[in-house]
Amino acid sequence: MEKKVTFGLLFILVFPALILVLSRDLLWPEGWIFSIWFIILCYTTIIYLYKKDPALLAERYQQPGTGNQESWDRYVVYAIAIGFALWIIIMPLDAKRYGWSPVLPFWSKILGIALLAGSFFLFFRSYVDNSFLSPLVRFQEDRKQRVVSTGVYGFVRHPMYLGAILMMFGAPLLLGSIYGLLIGLALTILLMARIIGEEALLSRYLEGYKEYARKVRYRLIPFLW
């Protein structure tokens, strides 16, 4: 596990490095704000899980195609990974290097920072509140999975996905990339489709999930869906 954690901590640095290198401006303030936010989020989460919930950390390292993952979800995982990589690459090219997008107003940067703050909270609390937060759509019978309805899971049924969506819109608003927003929208639609498949699985196999879904009405966005 120590080797996986060390590799993970080092690999995380690739994404902020891409943001800054592809922008061709190593002093880009917005690029540094997002990079520092991303590193703090990832490092805080990994270190917390390493110390407090190593079983969940091990689950987070599950590879696609393992642990009785739903067969369709392997393709979704690969699509999310490709989409995230494109999102990281396109934003600095668009917002800074080539300037494909028009300059966004200053308030959009403030909104982006606010969305990233909310994203940080939802991401971290999702890991704290739910020890069964697998990266794969699978029923964790081997881990004696149970319904989690406390904390942020009393707010919406998929708070980590909501955190991801806030990130995918917050970062391009901060950086000034309309193309980043479009990729974020595409990834949001993909996550919404994944939620439908995931909830079908949980309703079939996870005791009490149907009752939880009736209690917490909204999957992702309060008062909308």
C-alpha cells in the first residue's frame, strides 16, 4: 500500500504541471490557484484515508474490471479518465496559450473559486462520511457494504459526483475557458447516466437503499434531480 500511496502522491503532480506548462506561463495566477487547490484536495484526502480509513483507500485503488464491477461501467470509467485528461489539457491551451475563448468577466473567476470551495467540501466529506465510496460501480459484498445516510449523504444521494461537477465548472470559470466548460458539461451528462446505472444496481442488491432513496429525494442537484 505504501508504494501505491507514494506513486499516487507523485502522479497527482502531473496534472498541475500540465496546466502550467501547457499555458506557457509559469507565473499564471489562476493556473497556480487551481493547481494548489487540486494538490491540497488530493493530498489531504489520501493522507486522511491512509491514517483513518485504509480499507477505503485500498478500495479507491481498485482497477477497472475487478471486484465484480458492472461490465458496462468499465467503459464509463475509461471515458471519464479520457474526458478528465482532455479537460486538463484543453483549459490552459484555450484560456492562456491560444486564447480561443473571449475574456470572461472578473465575477466569473470569483464564482469559479466559490464552486471550487464547495467542491472541496463535498469531495472530502464524501470520503469521511462513506467508507464504501468505490471508484467502480459494484456491490461491495466482500466489504459488507451498507447504506450511508448521514453527513453529506443526507443532502443528496451522490455528493461526491456533485463535488466533481462543481470542480468541472469551477475550474474553467476561474481559468477562463469556455471549452473547459463544454467538456465539463459532457462529463456531467456522463456522470448522470452513470448514476442511473449505479442506483439500479444498489436498489437490487443493497438492503435499505430503496428506503434511503425515498428519504433523500434528490440524486445530485437539490430541488432539480
